[in-house]
Amino acid sequence: MGCAALTKGRGLDCNRSSGGVRYLYFSVYDDISAYAYSSATGTSEQMIDTINFNSHSIYRYTVPRGSTTIDEAITGDSIAGSIYYTPVVSMVLNKITKDMQEQMKLLGATQVRIFAQLNEQHTATGNDVIVCLGMVNGMSLNAGTIDSGAGFGDRNGYTLTWDGLESIPFPMLEDVGAGAAYFSNSGITGLTSIITE
């Protein structure tokens, strides 16, 4: 007998959804003092409804449309009886600047939690879905490039990649009321500000 019971099946969902990432929000890993998963539907570990940011800010990066990705590899071993998840965030930013050079250096030295605001929307409210990557063990900047193309019209900028290692799939942040500000959930406490530039 298995050690866990399935709770739901799934039918064919509507075939209209949107991919892509709109914003990435970075929180220093040690700044979050506590978070908890929603128990509104039992013992779900896939919806975070409370986060204490412990009087710290988060930092929002706007990314070019169609450029930035999140994904999560699932690795299991039947013989060892193990399974784990590897979240990866690949962020693209255009234009090399002295300010971003400094921020990239700081991001590379800091373990972070990353919140990705997707183009996908919650059906009930129309708000964007926000997923949480590295909530348990954090994410680290482990790869990337700073590049400038050869041609006059070529891109110059950054491609930066964070990865992590988690025991459960990345969860979602609990939705807010229709039209409400993101991160204004009643369970979000101690968030000083969202730094946008």
C-alpha cells in the first residue's frame, strides 16, 4: 500500500492559457522569517497563504515579453525511493549598465527566494498567478552571460540563471481579491515595500 492517497483526478481543462513571465520579485532568503501553506483545502502544500517578510522589501524586475522562463525538472529514483524537484529561473535583461553590473554582483552573492508573476491568470479574479521558487531551500545564481552582439542592431544585455533543489513542486501564492494589489494578501506581513527600480 502506498504511503499517500490520491485526492483528485483531472478532466480536460479549457485550452486557452498564457505562457510567459511578466515580473520577477527577489527576496533575500534570510529576510523571510516564516511562511505557511494554506489549509483551506486540507493539508495542501501548493498554496502559500502567509509570509512574514520581517520588515524587509522585495525587488521587482520587469523582463522583456517572451524572454524569461521558469521550469522545474522532476527527478525520481524508484530503487532509492526518492524524488526531488529542481526549479530553474532564466531571466533576460536588455542593455548593459553600471547599475546592473553592481546588482548582478550582489545577486550572485545572495541566496534568494524568487516570486514569478506569470501571464497566466486565476479564473475567479483575473489576477496573474504568482509562483514561489526556492521557498524551502532558496535559489542561487549559478550561470549566465553578459553579451553584446556583433551587429549594430544586435542585443546587448544579460541572461542570468538561478537554480534550486526542493522536496516538493513550486507552490503558488494565494490569490488576492479581484483588482487588488499583488502581495496585499491578509497573510502577507512585514513587507516594507516593493522596489521597482
